[in-house]
Amino acid sequence: MNNIHLLIVVCQLAFEFSLVNAQGCSQTGWFGHKCQYQCHCENDKCNSSTGQCTENTKCVKGWFGLACQYQDLTSVPSATITSYPLQTSNTWITDGDDSTCNQDNSLNSVVVAWNITYPFSWLRLTVKDNEYPGNFKVSFREGVNDSKYIKFQNHRIFVINANTVDISCQMTVDVMKIIISGHSVTSLCSVYISGGRNAAVKQTAVQSSTYTDKRGIQAKASNAVDGDTSSFFKKKTCTHTNIVDSSPKWNVTFNQAHAINRIVLYNRFDSQDQCCPKRLVNFSLQTFNSSYISNFSFQDSGKDPMLIYTVIVPVSQRNLPINVIGIRAYSRERILSLCEVQAFEGKTKS
């Protein structure tokens, strides 16, 4: 079977975050009984216990789903959204507002594409009020210009409400293009493609050494898992090892094992003389299980620094339990500076 033809299946989704009867968090921008989850609602207006958006706010662009905890791959920098026939503007598809919808009755498809392949686990589609959300066809491509369908397994359909449907399936390869069509596409309001939940935020981070500036401010290891992706070192949210560290490295340890499919590194990019971004060139990354046995490794082979590095864990290794992620610097300066490290687990819905 190469396409998904939606059938209505009513399902009660499990609440994944163990927040029932939890005490609230008093720290702005966080929620949960240990303030362990980051708020992704507009203006940080989250319920302190459940993370649900309050005061008529919604998830900020780039996040969606239960407590806004799932990254939306339609909003990553490499994503392009195209509607056919071509429309003057298709911002209604990815604006995060389910009340802005398609107004073109001739619309026959919406295509989401990236310049790299991404793991796929599930997506969400919303339609206009009083419209049937079940007549969609979804297909996947491994390359932007590839005409062959990608085969998948164990696809499931979840009706969230009268206007929202989730589609989940297991892929044997990663995807570069998703095509959404079918009768219901003319009633489409929003498309969200899950990039998974960030398992690294507020986990335990350590580094081989810590740089302290003239003001006594330390560039701590925990800065790379504080939820702030800013690349400006002066904001005090980046890590930095000592200048005399001959083998700079940084580790994050999860409080439980995760099946990670994608790791994203935010580089430091604030120096006018461009000294600092180059420090991450040729970095190495390894993942480890609870016995500290390596189960995945990656070595950057680029010559020029990037603002954001995306490391994809191969499909064959995604079910392996990952407890630790380690990063080492191999540039000439031997300084490791990370502004954020995200580790996304991409479980299919069940």
C-alpha cells in the first residue's frame, strides 16, 4: 500500500507526560512538577501543571500537539511549502492558526519538502468547521524529484476531534517530500509534521572544563540544554570549555533511555571576526547506552561552520536505547562551545 486513505477511527490518546495530579511549576516558561518541560505557548502562557496554553493563547510557531511539545517540521528553516495550483500565499498552512484555511476550491494538493531527509513518525491535519476530515491521501518521497512512492508499515489513523486527524506510520527510509491530496484537501486549514519531542532539555550535562570570563560568569555545560537556542554568547546561554583544555568534550545524560532519531546542535555565531563558529567544525558525536557502550557515532566532514547542525540517526539504529550523548571538538583551537543541543525522539502514535 503506497498511499494512506483515511478512515475514521476514534481513539483516546494517552497523556504522555505523567502530569496527572502534579504540582505546578513556579518558574516562568516551564511546567510540570519538577519544572522539567518547556512552555511553547505564546507569551509563556502555560498551565503550570499540564502545559496547556491559557488566556486564549496557542502554541508558538514551530511547535504543536499535546502541551505544544512536538516540533513542527513544516517550520524548520529547510522546509518549503507549495500548494497546487500555485497560490499567491500559502502561509495559512503553517501559521499555527487552525481558523485560517484554504479559500481556493481548485486546490488539489499541498507539498512539504526539505533539502535533507527527515525521519517521519506522524502528522496532523485540520479542516474547516463542519467539514469531513477523513478524505485525504498522503504519499511520501525519498527525494525531491523522486517519482516513486515510499512503502510504509503499520499506519494508523486517529481522529482527535471533528476537525483534526493524526496519521502515524512506520517508515523504512527517511523522507524528503510529503504530498497531501484527496477530496478533503480543499477544506484544509493546517498541516503539522511531527519532528518528535526534545528529550535533552533540562537533562544532566557535564563538560571536560568550564570557561569563566573576567566577570566571573561561567559558561556552564547546562547552558546547552536550557531550552534557549540563541547563538549569541553574550546572552549567557552557551557553553564554553577552557582555552587550555586539550581534549574538550561535552556530555548529556538522560534520566531514562530514549529512542532518538535526530540530534540538532546550535553553534555559536556571534563573533565579528568569525573565530568562534569554526570551533565546531569536524566535531564528533557519539551516543551510548546505560553501560556506556557506543551505539552510534558521527563525524562532521564539513570545511565551513554551520549555524545549525542536524545529525540523523540511521533507521537501523533508532530502536537502540540511548542514555548519553557525547560531543567532542577537533578544531585547531580545541575549544568546544555549544549554544543548544536537542535530541528528538520520534515515536509513532499508538
